[in-house]
Amino acid sequence: MKARYASDSPTAQFSAVFEDDGDTGYFYAHDRSHGGRILDAVQICNVSSVVDKDRESSAEIVWSRDGLKAVLLINDYPHAITDFLARRSYCRTEFPSPPPDWNRGPWNEELVELFRRQ
């Protein structure tokens, strides 16, 4: 499966992008004010280990009301969250290490509640 899905924040200069090149899937945090500079990237999956990779999937990026947090949903299941204000990303794989000016937090199901309370 090769796919790319991007979504811009409704209130800020940030974008979130899910990209699957057929080998790996990544979720990127972009800053559009700096020429689309990638702020962080977290691995979502190795396609070879996806059990139902032949099944059609849907990806959705949902933004928090303030437009500073984004969650990646694949088939309505949360895989990653980026908090642009805190400069922190969370993902189920917790891979790779973040860049020096960014942080990685451990995955916690309570994070998804930030998007359900809206």
C-alpha cells in the first residue's frame, strides 16, 4: 500500500502528514512557515508486519480545537499524536528517537481523550 494523507491545522502554521511508502508508515509534524520543515517523524508500522495489509484501510488526521495537537487514526484506531505546542510526539512504536529540539512521550490511551472531549 502506498499512500499519503496530509492535513493542515485550522488555526496555526502546522501540518500533519501520514505517509506509507509500501515498506514503512510514518507520521510527520511539519511547520509550513519554514518551507514545510519536518519537525518530527514517528514510525507507525513496518508494512511487512501488518496482518491485514491486503485489506483497504482509511487514514484520518483529527485536530484538537486549538489546532495545536493532531491524532492519526487508521481505521478509526489511534496510532500517533503530535503536540506542536509542547514539541512532543507520541506513538505506539515509540520509534525513532526524537530530534534534539523535540520530545517523545510514552504512548498512553488517555492521550486520545484530548480529542474525544471536544
